[in-house]
Amino acid sequence: MTTCLILWNSATSVEIAAGCGCKCKWWPWRRKDEIRMSGQGNPNGNRSRRALITGITGQDGSFLAEFLLARGYEVHGVVRRASTFNTERLDAIYADPHNQGVRLSLHYGDITDGAALRRTLDRAQPDEIYNLAAQSHVRVSFDQAEYTADAVATGTLRLLEAVRDYTVAGHAVRLYQAGSSEMYGAARPPQDENTTFYPRSPYAASKVAAHWYAVNYREAYKLFICNGILFNHESERRGETFVTRKITRGLARIKMGLQENLYLGNLNAKRDWGYAKDYVEAMWMMLQQTEPGDFVVATGESHSVSDFLDLAASYLGLDWKKYVKEDPRYLRPTEVDCLCGDAAKARAKLGWVPKVTFPQLVKLMVEHDLELAGQETTLTKAGHQVAQRGASQR
Ligand code: NAP
Ligand code: G4F
């Protein structure tokens, strides 16, 4: 046990006393008599650690929530109001809030609504915040550029401002910012933490802005903030308009005779694809370090969209060339040709390595979507009407 020598300085909001020997400089807002630091212990006392996740209903948010609940965290999530249910990915962990001991709480909010974010911080009192909320579709960001900037760039700034005030009010908190390999855009592979960003879409430019806001708040206000620069990561929960899921859903439905063709854009683009469950663990690991930093998270392998098609179709015994048609609506005005990450820093400092290989990833997605197509076939054969989900703009 070390006792921190730092004194709260209300004039500058955050003041780090020189010569303090303990590891508490990232909790500088605590008064001397309040701080008892011990290893990774929780500076907010003995209660369970609390995490707040923006974007909890998304692919990563849902895996991260499960991961944190399994580690004893109390998890809070920001959910947008929608006219349809948008919490499907949380079904496995959702519990009625009227029950005793429920450790998952959902709060209505939006990354474009600063007042609601501040209220959520006050209610949830998090020790860790994971900012995953985003309009995350690159092609859509060309159609909705202003909204993408508002959610991805200014949304992050709103949250950082709220976090800054939250710490001034005496709370200790660490923040993870969801950065993206899209920020590298046209930069030559392999890309690592020292590669210069060259964004190629409104989405990527907004993520670059968010990245630098986060670095600036870390330096200006001594906040514990980590930027994760994650390369593409996929899963059976991946949104159905991203290329990997579009392929596994489409080919599985073709296999079952539920659709005839699959319309795609550029098949030559190469991506470094990993498994989302592995990647959320890296997010958490970043926030458990003694110092904040920025980390690339990637497999180090790159494959083209047609490689993905080859593998997925081979699991299904299909020749995809008979079914895949090109549709220019899925092309981007400026494309990112090749992403391939060098995650040496994450390996060395976090001890993070991806567990699921590319062939395993494709297989698990195909198997999942074959099961979905099977369910659809059974219902159709039994005379039920099954609606095609989001058919037109995929
Ligand atoms: P996702 O499945 O598209 O999830 C995005 C989440 O953000 C959803 O929960 C969505 O809510 C929420 N959201 C969107 N707009 C919002 C707003 N205005 N206010 C509050 N919440 C909002 O994305 P993901 O794949 O899980 O990715 C998570 C984060 O990592 C994103 O920031 C993404 O840009 C970034 N990232 C992803 C990858 C990847 O390969 N998956 C790689 C690098 C970085 P709804 O469910 O209501 O739509
Ligand atoms: O699956 P995608 O839409 O993913 P993209 O653009 O790489 O972005 C994803 O990964 C980023 C990390 O690098 C995240 F930050 C971002 O939020 C998102 O999760 O497209 C992958 C590639 C592209 O080159 C695209 O042009 O697939 C190509 N593609 C070919 N046909 C297609 C299609 N992409 C989509 N979505 N739909 C197609 O029909």
C-alpha cells in the first residue's frame, strides 16, 4: 500500500505533485487522505468496478459487455431510442432491472447529446469508459458525411468534455477511444503506431479527429486515455452490411435456395481481418496498464475480399463466381486498397495475441449463417412468411 501525496488543486482542476512515488498520477483528483492505491486496485473503494460503454448495442459493445460482466464489473450502456428493438445483441445478458443484483444497466442517450452523456456519467459513476458509439459504415459516411462527423469526431469531443468535468468533480476514470485502421487509408502497409494517417473517407477523417482530440485531452488534462487502433474485426454478430457478413449471409442463403445472387463492390480490396471477441479483450487490457498509450490491434495477415469469398464458398461447396455480381453502388469514391497491421507493441506491452485464425473466423461465420438460413427455410416450408431483413441497400 502506498499513500498518495497529491493534493487536490481547485484552481487548475488537475495538478500532479512532483515527486509522488506511487502509481497514482492518473488519479490526481483524489485527496491525499482518500487515496489508497494497491496494484490494480480500484481507487473508488471496494465496490465492483463500473464500466460505461457507448455503442453497447453494436458488435463490439455486446462482446465487451459480456467480457466485463464475466469479470465482475457492473456494466452501464448508452442505448439510442429507436422505433424498433436495437438490443438484439444484448439478449443473452439482458436481465429485468426489477430483479435483485442485476449488473447490466441501459441508459437512453446519444453521442450527439452532450447533456444526456453528462447525466449518464453522473448516474453510472464509471471507473472505465469505452467509447464505441459511431456511424461506423465507411460507404455510408460518403452519403451522411456531416452526421458521421457529428457522431464520430464531435461525439468523441463531447464525451471528452463530459469526462473532463467528471474528473474535476473528483472522479477517477479511464477512457478507451475506438480508433480505426481506416485512419491509415492510403498509407503503405504494414501500418503501426508510427505510420502517418492518410484518411480516405469522411468516416476515417472523423476518426483521425477523434484520435487527436483524445491525445490532446490526455496531454492537456492528464486524463488516462488510450486510443485503440483496431484493424477490421468480424464475427457472427457483425452488421449485415459489412462485406464479410454480407458474404456469409448471402452465400448461406444461396446454398439454401433462398436467394439467387449476391451483389458486391470492389473484390480486390485487402483487409486484416480478426475475430471481434479477441479484439474487445485488447480494449480492456489497454485500460489495465499503469500508463495510457495508443495501440495497434491486428493479426498481421491481409486477405482480399475474393479470398474471403473463396474460403466461405469452399465451406459451402459453392462456386461463388456463378452467383456474385458487381454493383457500382457498393464502390467508394476513394477506396482503401490494403490494410495490414503490425501489432508488435500490443504483443510486447499488453501480452495480446489474436486467438482465432482467418480460416476459423470464416468458418464460424459461415456455420452461424447457415443455421440462420436453415431456420428461414424451415419457417418458409411450414407456410410462414419470413421477411427479408433490410433488403434494398445492402
Ligand atoms: P457497430 O456494430 O456499427 O456498432 C456501433 C454502435 O454505435 C451501435 O451500438 C450503435 O447503436 C451506436 N451508435 C451509432 N450512432 C450512435 C449515436 N449517435 N449515439 C449513440 N450510439 C450510436 O460497430 P462495431 O463494429 O461494434 O465497432 C465499434 C466501434 O469500433 C465503432 O466506433 C467503430 O467505428 C470502431 N471500429 C470498428 C472496427 C471493426 O472492424 N468492427 C474496426 C475499427 C474501429 P445502434 O445499435 O442503435 O445503431
Ligand atoms: O466490410 P467493409 O464495409 O469494411 P471497411 O470499409 O473496411 O470498414 C470496417 O472496418 C474499419 C476498420 O478498418 C472500421 F473502422 C469500420 O467501422 C468498419 O467496421 O468493407 C471492406 C472492403 C472495402 O474495401 C469495400 O470496398 O470490402 C469492400 N467491399 C466490396 N463489396 C464491400 C462490398 N464492402 C461492403 N460494405 N459492401 C459490399 O458490397
